[in-house]
Amino acid sequence: HTHSEYSLLDGANRIPDLLDRVRALGMDSIALTDHGNMHGAWSFYEEAKARHLRPILGFEAYLAFGSRHRREKLTGAPADYSHLVLLAKNRTGYANLIKLSSIGFLEGFYRRPRIDREVLERHHEGIVCLAACLSGEIPLYLRQGNYEQAKASAQWFARLFGPDGFWLEVQSHGIAEEKVVADGIFRLAADVGLPVVATNDAHYLRREDAEAHDVLLAIGTGKDLD
């Protein structure tokens, strides 16, 4: 769940610096999951290979509630769209990620490059899916207290991506709602029989980079730092 500078006005990790840090920390693999795009995939892959690291290619998709062609909010939906982490496990998966990202821009673009369930069904082969952060579909329902809808969503993704193809996701960044979501996620894992992965929503490298990242977010959202 790592974002580079290609998560425009949101990620602050420059790819060479990111990979140097990963190597220094003794890790052997890293995935890149930028928001809605795969603009960094080529340089990420080449730079990781040069450092003898295993690059995992992916992106964090914007998944529309209802059709990707729809512009008005779907009645009863918890948001306009949700987040979903998609990772390639082979060459077929990589080709499908390219198709999904392109469809998001060419067919589903409204404020964000959105895909929907219909195109996921067409292009899911070779992809591992994670349920994403607080803005994921399942976490959004859990934040509403709508456990049954969260369960229905988890079952749909599990059926689509198959055994070991869909993972529930938990994060801990000191945000109160993450505890609510984590409790629901572990309950879902037991009820539906799904694995859980702990991720870190990494947008910058070091603690001292937080202030610069705040400036970046302020530019992106048109807000003052305070």
C-alpha cells in the first residue's frame, strides 16, 4: 500500500529514494500502488531490479458505486467511489491492470479515473486484490455500522478473485475509525473465511518528511496548512 510521486499531489516518495530506503531496511520486495494509475510502473520495475529487489506492480483503483459511467451519487451508497488495491501476480495480471487503469481514464473519469464491478469481472485474472484503507468499500460500510453490506461486499470480491486472491486489510495510523474497521474486518475474516493483511499507507519515507507532505496535500486540496 505504497504511493510514489505519481499519486499526484498525494504521494511524496520519489522512486529511487523509496527503493534505497527499502533496501536499507533489509526488505526484499515492495509493491507500488499509486492512486488510479500505473505511471511509475516502468521506472519502479527497472530501478528495483537494479537493486536486486522484487517489484510488485499494482495500483490503488477508484471503484465506482454502480456504473463507472454514472456521475451522480448512487442512492444509498456510502460515497461516490471507494478504493481497492490491485496487484499483478503474473504477466496476465499486469496486462489486466493496464486495461483497468486505461478504462478508468477513458470511460470512467469523473473527478477520478474510476472503474466498476463490470470491468473488474472482465479483467480480474492474474490479480490479487486487497480491501484497501478507510476509503475501501468494505471499510466504508463498516464505518457506517452496516456489517451485513460489508459482508456481502467481502463475499463478492472473494468469489471473483478466488482462493488467496482477496485479502481483507487492516491499518493502524492512530486514527480512531481504524480500530472500528479492524474489529469489523477480523469479524468478517472469521465469518467469511478470508485472510487478513496488515498494511502501512505509505505516502512519504521518514517522519521528518511529514511537514513537506502536509504542504503537498494542502496544494492538492486547495487548503491552508492550518
